[in-house]
Amino acid sequence: MRTLIQNARVVLPDTIERVSVLIGGTQIADVDPAPHLRVDEVIDATGLHLLPGLIDDQVHFREPGLTPKEDLASGSRACAKGGITTFLEMPNTLPATTTQARLEEKLALAARKSLVNYGFYVGATTGNLDELRRAHRTPGIKIFIGSSTGDLLVDDQGTLERIFAETTLPITAHCEDETTVRANIARFAGTHDVADHSRIRDHQAALIATRRAIDLALRHHHRFHVLHVSTAAEAELLVDHRQLITAEACPHHLLLNVGDYPRLGTLAQMNPSLKTPDDNRHLWQALRDGRLQVVATDHAPHTLEEKRLLYPASPSGLPAVENSLALMLNEVHHGRCTLQQVVRWMCDAPARVWDLVGKGRIAVGYDADLVLVDLERTSEVRNEEQVTKCGWSPWHGVRLTGWPIRTWVLGREVYRDGGFAPAARSQEAQFDHARGGYWATASREA
Ligand code: DOR
């Protein structure tokens, strides 16, 4: 099957050009092919932009064990709607993904259920070093250096030293200092004010844990990716990356802050917590100047019933995969960033951080994971229209300009204007860790 997408403005690695893109089977067969080609299908994309499919390296899809909140079918449909063609999922399911056997169980489930490409992290515990050493078919090791949803936690220095010293996969971590958070919980005992969530999981908690993890990575010379950076002070630490450290921000830490608690209540409760408008500004600056490389969602669905419980019984996390691209395109519309930056942060960089094979750019030989977006379309996020199983969005009622409208995974269209393909051609993502990650590929290209 050969499909020609013509007349779109195509976001290429270095420019945006009005060229045709030829999909041949599962791959991009040509960019700007000779005219009068014989193809099976021609798509006229006049007025639209064609982007590489997004890679979201931080989602929580709750399968196995917590499927009333989300499962691999609903979560991956939400991805397809949001222009995300590959997701990398976190290990805090039930049971947690802490062994190769459980990792392979998830891969088998996804092979049956996922509409988009998939990969799964292996989670660290205080007792699974052998599993972490042996793990494969995975982007890397996830450590909860501070606890969040679920019971994964590795806080003791001895275990952390051994994980960084004795494993070879890239490591990523949730960085909030457990000791600081527990002391703050005691200080705010009895509170039902969700705004205290940001005083409990405060700036210091984030900074201490991020500094500690970076110190481990540098001493052990181990590739390390900092998840969901939420403070200006952490971004400062990332100035000196020494070719080993990469980091990311989430749309909610870029766009929401403590001023949103009165409006959103516990819907705005997440870990790390929301911080200040000043932190928002610094995180944008850190993305622009390259201290942060990736934007990913931390999609963390919980039912509205649970979210409406009185704080602190309410769980932390919010759904985001189906709106993250629109949220960022809306920022392009308002001039806060460019379309090429969005593609760098949400497609190219995550592919390089995790050594994904064939992903992250529109170029000949790359996988035909593509998303067509309409930068002019304005529409409102509505809870009723969310396809995530949890059925709500913290952006309900917000009008955004710039929306994904069609998504292809490995050359097959999986989403078009509200409708989904019945069958997928999705695949397990392939990780070639010998490539050496983001900084190694950056220097090869320089
Ligand atoms: O708010 C959060 N929710 N942060 C996390 O790190 C985990 C997530 C979840 O799984 O609910």
C-alpha cells in the first residue's frame, strides 16, 4: 500500500517545507518524490501541517490491576487522538512491573490491545537488582526515589548506589525527597486544603532528590533522565549535564501553578506538585535553552469519584495524552514557542533519549508514524469527549487553537477526526541502547 500525503507543510528535522510524503507499507518511502507517482491513495492536506508522531515517554495506563481507571486499549486510543504514536509506560501497575516476566506480560497485553506503539519500563525495588541487570525489551529502569501512586520506593542510599553501579540500562526517576515529604506531612497533619499539597511536596523536596539522583549518575557515569522537573532550582542543576543527564517537563508544570487550586481543587493534585508562576516561566526558559530536552505528559488517570475525595484522601495525577499536543500547539499559536520546538521536544528528543529505532522524525526509512495537525482549528476541551477511561480533563472548558486531526501508526491510519481504526498495526518499540542516548546522537550530528 502506497499513500501520498500532499500539500501539507511538513516539519522536517531542520525546516518546514511544503513537500509530499510517500508512505510505503510501514515506512516513509520518500520525501518530496518525483511527480506523477502511481500510488494507492492520495491525501490532500492543503492548509495542514504534518508532524512525526509524538513519543510520550511518561504515561501510566493502569493495566494490569487498575483497569477501571484506564487500560491499554483506552489509553492507546487517547494517544492516537492526541497524535501520540508511541508511549512508554511506567511500572506502578498492580502488580508492579519489577521482573522480566511481568514486563513480557505487559508486552503481550499491549500486542493485543494497543492502537499505538508501546514500551514499558522496569521498576526498581530494594530487592530486584538481578532483574534490573537482566532486563531487556525496555527503554530503561524507573526508580521512585520518592513515593507516589503505588508502593514502589527506593530511598536508601546503599540500594541506589548499587543500582547505578551495577546496571547498564538507562535510568529515570521520580525525584521528590521522601524524608522531606514525610516531615512536611507531619507538619500539615489534619489539613484538608489541597493547596497544602504544594507545601508538603515543596520546592526543597524536588531539589534535594533531583540533586541526589544527578550526583549518583555523575559518580557512576550512568545515563540518567529526570522526569517531570517542576522547579526553577532543579532546572538550574541541569545546566551542567556532562553529556549524561537529560530531563523533561510536563504540560501541567508549564501551564498550571498554585494559583489554579481555587479553580481546580484536587483535579490539580499531582506529584510533583504544582509550583509557582515563576517556576512556569523558568521551565519554559529551560526548554528553550536546552537544559530540558523533552516534554511528556505523566498521564495519570484516576476516576472523578476518587479525585473528588477530600484531600489528602484524593489521589495524585491527571490525564493528559489526548490534549498534550493541542496544549503545546496552542502555545505555538500564542507565540510562546515554535512548531519546530514542539517537534523537537515531543518527537525527536524522546526518540534519542531512549534510543528508539526508526522514530521521531520525518525522513526516508523512518517509520510512518505521523500526525496531521490543523493549526487554525479552535475547539474546547470537553470532559464528555475524552476517550481516556477516566473521562475528565483538568482543561475541561478551555479553548485551544491547534489540534491533531489524523494519526498514522506504521503507515496505517488509526485516528481521523473523532473516529478510530478497528485494527492496529502497532508494534513493540525497539531500543538500541548501544546508540548511547541523546547526547551521543547530538554530537554525531554536530
Ligand atoms: O501525580 C502522579 N501520579 N505522579 C506520579 O508520579 C504517579 C502518578 C500516578 O501513577 O498516579
